Amino acid sequence: MTKLLGDFDVVIVGAGIAGASLAFELASELRVLVLEQESQPGYHTTGRSAALFSEVYGNDTVRSLSRASRAFFDTPGAGFSEHSLLEPRGTLFFSAKSSLDRLQALQAELAPRATSLHWLEGDELRRFLPALRPQAAQAGLFEPGACDIDVHALHQGYLSGARRRGATVICNAEVEHAERTQCKWDLRSRAGDCSATVLVNAAGAWADRLAVLAGAPILDIAPLRRTALVFEDQQTWDSRHWPLTVDIEETIYFKPDAGRLLASPADQTPSSPCDAQPDEFDVAVLLDRLERLTFFQPKRITGRWAGLRTFTTDKTPVAGFDAGVPGFFWLAGQGGYGIQTAPALAILSAALILGRSMPESLLVQGASVQALSPQRFLQTSALDI
Ligand SMILES: Cc1cc2nc3c(=O)[nH]c(=O)nc-3n(C[C@H](O)[C@H](O)[C@H](O)COP(=O)(O)OP(=O)(O)OC[C@H]3O[C@@H](n4cnc5c(N)ncnc54)[C@H](O)[C@@H]3O)c2cc1C
């Protein structure tokens, strides 16, 4: 017999960082159910990130969401996490002589907001980051504000906080059917049936698939695979305090990771939604770039993985009600910034679902409901005609 899970104000599909953070923000005021298809929340992209918080990463809207998230990371509230969610890391962008103009352009772009940028060249750059080959790194731009995120603590803090506030989170509960009848959603999942006034699409790489299931238009949200690996190096560097280091063309990045080094070829290979696995070719590309651009001598690869970074066509997340399908709320397309922008996106989404105006803390950072709205894609297609 089919299990009945009950009637809820909001059912959130997906218990990654997006679904968990929104459940946390809504659960004090509404009856919230989170349904996750896997046995572990965070099994997909949330558990596979590089865990960086950087206010200079991404486009203007992403940057405004990151700035607006900072206060939550610094003071998430009593009982959220036993230790700090952020640890200082910094970011070093570097470039060869051939692309110095791009590094200079980045400096000019960031200067108005990032006041403590530091330009490095020659011996100063060598001392700062001795692993970079001189011919690959003519100059560097150091931005000290970036931090490592304790993603596990953030995600678990959201999930347990949401439960404490009354939300229900059910795993092994893939949503297989969604139908709107009489101002309600009737949902069928592997864990049982339920109904809800609002259905939230926080399904990550599966966002467009869930839209199809619910009869909503797809937004061409594209999952792109990215590979990462962790290695022990033969060199005896003390790399603990090195920044995340990335070339200006974004073909490689690396950062210290608990006594080892985490690196990625910054690949962006289109993929269908799936349990992404690292491809041997991408690993070989990364090892080749490490050899050409750095003095690293990887001794042993201790971990490798891939995850799907999911992008909208304008590389900006989508958060808002679908105009054509009542009660269908999008929270998707967070790309490579979904951890660092989760606090602001959750606060903004909760305000929209509760019918409230955008909190001042987001407005002052320049975040706008319009820039995130699903309607922007419909407007584009109308203009195209
Ligand atoms: C290599 C890599 C490095 C990254 N580095 C960073 C970084 O440094 N900083 C940063 O901020 N971001 C980073 N990101 C991006 C970040 O990880 C993502 O933006 C974020 O995790 C997206 O969260 P999500 O909750 O939307 O997706 P997910 O974590 O994938 O969650 C979506 C969930 O929905 C579930 N689901 C889907 N369909 C259904 C269904 N029908 N029924 C039930 N459940 C369903 C899935 O099982 C999944 O658990 C990185 C990503 C990768 C891959």
C-alpha cells in the first residue's frame, strides 16, 4: 500500500545545499518536507565542491549574492555549527606574459570593491608561490578575502537546523510524478505520496527534468562536469597557507587540502544528469598542465572525483516562481557558486515564497529579484521573435 507522507505548505525536491538552506529558512513558519532521491543528502554536487568562498568570483549578480551571504557565514546563529564555517585562504590569479592584459583588466575591474588587492611580479611572486614556473607566471594578483568553506558543517547545520524547526527530510525519496490539481501539488515519490501548495525545484542537475515532470517549461539548465583530484607532492613545500591559485584563463586551479593539494583542470564538459565520474582524459590533462605550469611532482593521487556544475544560459542562478505554472518555484542553476551563495539565495527565496519584500541585507549588496527571476528567460525568447 502507498505510504501517505501528508499535506505540506512546501515540498522541496533535492536536499543538496540549495534545498537544505531553503528548508532552514522556511521551517519556522511553514510545514516543509524535503524529498531527496539519494540515501545521503549532499551525495551529488554539494558534496563534491572545491569549498571556496570568493566575493570576486562569477558575474555581478553572483558577486552580490556572495557578499550578501558573508554575514551568515560569519555568524550563522547559536547552535548552527560547533566551529567557524570559514577559514582564510585568499586567491592568487596568475598569468603568462601573453595574457597580462587580462590580469590587468581583472585588477581594474576588482579594484573599486576589493581594496586589498596585491600585484606581484618577479622574485616577490616566486617567494609568494614557489610552485609556479616563471614562464607560466609573469605576474600574479592576490585577493586576500577568499576563504575555505566547511561545506559539511554548513550543509549539516542547515539540515539539522531545518529539522529542529520542524521540517521533515526524507531520503531514498525520488519524486516520480507531480500534478497540479485544485491549487495543490499531488506528488508521488519512492518514499510515499504527499501534497503541497508550493513545489520547489532544488534538483540541481535534474532541474529541467523535474520541470518536465511538473509540466513546467524547461530553462535549458545545463550540467557541466568538473573534475578534481587530491595528490601528495614529492616536493617538501610548506603549502598550508597558500591561496587557491588559478590561471587567468581558468585552465587550472589548485589549493592546499589537509596536508595535500587539491587541483582541477577546470573542465566544463556537457553531461546528462548523473552520478558524475572523473574521466581519465581530464585527469591526464590536469597532470600535463601541472607539469607545464608548476614545479609540482605528484607522488600519489589520494582522491579523484567529478561533479556537475549546473548553469543557466546567462550563468546566473534562477530563484523565483514560474510565471506559467502556479506554485512551481525554481531554485537552480547555481553553477560553480552554489555553496558560497546559498545563504543569500535561501533568504531571498524564502522571502518570495512567504510573499515578503526582499530583505534590506540583500538589497544593499545589489541583489535583485529580477536578475534571478525565471521570467528573464521568457523575456529573451519573446525579444528573439
Ligand atoms: C568540482 C566542483 C567544484 C566546485 N567548487 C565550488 C566552490 O568552490 N564554491 C562554491 O560555492 N560552489 C562550488 N561548486 C558548485 C556547488 O557545489 C554547487 O553549485 C552546489 O552544490 C549546487 O547545490 P544544489 O543543492 O543545487 O545541487 P545538488 O547538491 O546536486 O543537490 C540536488 C539534489 O537534488 C536531488 N534530486 C534530483 N532530482 C530529484 C528527484 N526527482 N527527487 C528527489 N531528489 C532529487 C539530487 O539527488 C541531489 O542531491 C563546485 C562544484 C564542483 C562540481
